Amino acid sequence: MAKNMTGVSSVLDLLPHGMGLRVELDTNETYYLKSGWMGRWDGIYGLACGYESYGDEYYAGHITWFEDPSRIAIMNSHVKLAVPWEEPETETTKEMLEAERKAVNE
């Protein structure tokens, strides 16, 4: 169940804007936003540098890293979880994030 707008906004107020933001949606998708994102009463605005789909019974999900960050607006009504995330700088960091995600899902 998605959190209400007030709950998400109050959580966003506590998060450091100087770090990346990982936002999990009620659609089983996750977006990775670069530092400098902005939380408003209606949503989260920023530059998405990656996207993750968890897939379904027919398709195994994976992380797609964007070559160039894209502007994105995520409505609070669809946010399940928003947490700080350190932006990857190397291919090794990306592999570490994938290994951490797999460990959490096991």
C-alpha cells in the first residue's frame, strides 16, 4: 500500500538532498535519482540515472543505468519507499549494488 502524501513528504524532509535517492514504487519499479532531487507536497522531482524492474513470473527484472540522466517526476501516491543511495562511480560499484539487492531479496 502506498504511503499518503503527508507521510512521504515528512520522510523526504529527513533525507539528505546531497545524496542520491532510491525510490521504490507500488508498481514494483525502482528509480535511482541523482543528488540534488527535490521533494514537494505532490511528488519527488529530480534526475533519474537508473531504473530497476523486479519483473514478474515471465521476466526476471534488472537494473538499467542511463547513459544520460533524465528528468523525472514521481507522484507521492505511488511511493512505497524512498531512501538515500550513494551514486555509483564505477562498474564495480554497480556490481556491489546488484549483489546487495540480491542478498536482501533472499
